[in-house]
Amino acid sequence: MQLKAAVEKVNPSTDPANPTTVVVDDHGNATVTTKDGKTKVIPASELVKTQDQADGANAGNNVNKPADRVSAKTSRLRRS
């Protein structure tokens, strides 16, 4: 139930008459269905990390760091 509660927390229902639903299967995969009927399955590998993964680089997350690929050049200020 902890996993379901965590997924529900980041996918809150905004319409009490037609709420977002979260179902977690026996393998830890979460299926999220939004109020407009869109469904997304989030694999357990994206939701649960081992302690070794959590202690490792990026806390075990596959994160995209676009700032690592950006270079910025400084420009000289003009004085009038």
C-alpha cells in the first residue's frame, strides 16, 4: 500500500466525480488511469530501488541532465 499511496500523491485527483485511479499489481507495476481515461503503466523498475541503487550515482534514477550538454559563453559588456 505504500507504493500505491506514493503514486497517488504525485498523481492527485482533481475531479471527485471522476478520480484518477492507481492500481499496483503483484510485480510492483503501477497502472494510472486519469479522469479523461488515459492509462499509463509505470514499471516497478522506475518506482522501486534497492539500497545499493539509492546509494549510487543519481540515487539509482536515470535522469537527463541537459545542462551538462550546454555551453555558455560570456560576452563583454559594452560601456557607453
